[in-house]
Amino acid sequence: MKIKNILPLILFLLSFSFYGQKTDEKREKIKAFKVSFLTTELELTSTEAEKFWPIYNAYDDKQFELRHLKMKTYLRKLDDDNINSITEKEAVTLLSQMESTDKELYLLKEKYMSNLKKILSAKKILKLRKSEDDINRKLLQQYRDKAKDKD
């Protein structure tokens, strides 16, 4: 194969890997922000923290995988052009896959809550839920602010 033919392929692959790294960097920054925020808000004892973080991180990673990786695949298929062109059979399959992912998310959350109840008080679990909502609001506001700055 000639260099002329390989060069565009290499550039494409490099740009794709940089995009992936950028996304991973953003995710890591968000994770660090969450850890800092939750540590402050929950006032975990060292024993609680030792048990909490592995459970939280496993839950967060699996939830991310289900919501962002699987659901994005489904949502891409649901854009206006695709939804009008898929067959009823394809629609039934897609709907079934989405329902399956929703069930996985529900079962994951149920297991997570059960595990949390073993190590945290109900009051701290409520604080955690409120803190996660606060984090999401802050992140959304930052996103909106950045979008305004670009306009």
C-alpha cells in the first residue's frame, strides 16, 4: 500500500484516539469533582469511606456503561431519519433492547441501595442522593455556561 493511501487512515485513527482521550479526561475530571464533593458533603468516617468508595465506583462505572454506551447506541437509531426508515420488526427489537437496559439499570440501582444500607445510615444515603443531584445541577450549569461563552 502506498503512503498516500495510508496517511489519511493514520490521521483518522489518531484523531479518533485523541477524541477518546479527551472524553476520558473529561470523565476523570468529573469523577474527581464527585469524589471531592461527596467526601465533603457526606462526612464519611474512614471505615465508611473504605467500604463506600468501591461500591460507589463500581456502581458509577456500570451505570455509565449502561446509560452512555448502550443507550447512546439506541438513541442514534432513533433520530428522525432512522426512525422513519426502520421496519416494525426492527422497532420491536430496539424497544426490547431499551427495556432490557432499563431493567438492568433498575436492578443495578436496587443492588447498589441494598449494599449502601449495609454501610451507611439512612440519613447519609439521603444526603448522598441530594449531593448527587447537586453535582448534576452544577455540572449542567457549567455546561450551559460554556455553551453561552461559545455563542
